[in-house]
Amino acid sequence: MLWLKFNWLNGECNLMNIETDRLMLREMTEADFEALYAVLADADTMKHYPHPFNEDSVREWIRRNLERYKIFGFGLWAVVLKETGEVIGDCGLTLQVINGQIKPEIGYHIRKDCQRRGYASEAAKAARDWTFMNTPFNIVYSYMKHTNVPSCRTAMAYGCKLVDEFEDEHNERFKVYAISRAEWEESRR
């Protein structure tokens, strides 16, 4: 089932809620702080970021996504296990600077004890479908440090192909994966 906050294609506003077989993606709230802190402050989960988040960084993360919902109608959403109602991470659509250009990107973070169960792929597929059904974007990206093999696998699992590699200003190497609207439509036939 799919309910939307804002449909860019026809201008409709509704409550945002995306459901998959095992998950629900919904707008995060300040009440999700503890659950998201367990994900974003974990050194193993965040090893491909400059550092794990502290409490202030997690609060800012939530605040930025609340702002994104108001401005764009999308952002990173809380990933909730339907069976228990437990928040196990985030996944969604944001606008990111990728190799010098602003592009729509699907990102995902799943709590360490819930990884390797297909939750990131399931959530990313739902975010991809939502993006192509509700925005004018004709391509969506995921990018990550070249050493982040699990994230690369997740991008491929939701249909992306490697389209670029680049180094940033700190000489960090990144891989860029993407899927086009046409490729997504073809895969649904």
C-alpha cells in the first residue's frame, strides 16, 4: 500500500506511508531519536562515514529530514518492522551533490543486528518505486565509498548499475549507481 505526502506529478497532498511485505516507511519524528541513535551512532554501521553520529548529530539528522518533508515532500523515512513496530533504520530520497552535481539519491542505514536480512534492499525498492511514481525524476542514484560493498550490493539489488566513479576533494573514492525510469518501467513488464 502507498500513501503520499506530496505527489509531484499531479500536486496532490496526502499522508505519507509506504508498506512492503515486512516494512513500513514513514516520516521520522523526534520520538524516533533513540532508535535512530542506535543506528547512526554505531561505529560499524557508520564506518564508511567520517565518524559515527553523536546525539546532537542525530537530532540534526531528524530535523533536516523534517525540513525536507516540508520543502520537497520527501526525505529519508524511518524504516519500521511491520511485525513489531520497531524502527530499525532509515531509507528514502534526498537531493545530494554527487560528483559536483545535485542528483536525487536513495540512501539507507539499517541497524547492525538487522543487516543481511534484505531490509535495506526491500526499503530501497519501495523508495525507488515511490520516486518514479511520484516525482518527475527520470533517474535515481545511490552513491557510496568504493569500500562499502554492502551498500553497492543494495544498490544493485534495487536495480541500479554502476555508472560512475570519482574522487572527492579529500581523495576519497566513490562509486555511483543509478537506475533510470525507463529501466524501472522495463523491469515491471
